[in-house]
Amino acid sequence: MSEKTGLSIHTLRYYEQVGLIDGIARDDNGYRQYSESDIVWFQVLNYFRTIGMTIREMQEYTAFNRSGVPTVTARLEFMESYRRKVVDQIAELEKSLDRIDDKINFFKNLESSDNLQKEG
């Protein structure tokens, strides 16, 4: 399963432990027997991790699937909200990058000033 999903064995078990996946069948020896739908769901969870979702956010999304009622609108609203969060994070990162660039320019100017004093 780890090879099929790209997730470590620890992650697979952790996802089961925190309720991101449930209903994993077991054989007579207690070994997990994953279905094709389990594989697909693990791939969905892996996708969510690649876009930066937290475990809590993935749990919230997972709750939609368990509700037993049509949830397209709820899932759309969830993803739109998540997109706004990511846009806000990008804006904060851009501000940080501007501050870093300012500091780099400060040191470049300081270095140039030091070099001019040494030459003069």
C-alpha cells in the first residue's frame, strides 16, 4: 500500500488512527486488506498534503464524505475558503520576501560603503 500511494507505512497508520480513513478490512491474521477505494482515498489525502492542508483541515473535509448527504456545495465552499487562506499566506510570504530583499540591499550597501572606505 505504501508503494501504491507514495505514503509511508507510518503515515498510513497515522491517517487511520486520526480518523482520516476507516473501515479497513483485516484478514484472519489481522493484516490490513486495503480496497481500491482505500487506495484512491489515500491518494486524495496525499494530494491534500501536497497543497499544504493540515491534518485538522483534512479531517474537516473527510467529515463531508461521512455525512451521507450530498456535499458538493459544502466541499466547494471548503475549497474556496482554503484557497483564500493560501492566497493570504502567499501575500504574507511576499511581504517577508520584500523585507528580506530590503535587508540584503542594506548589507550590500554596507559592504559597498566599507569597500569604498578601505580603498580611499
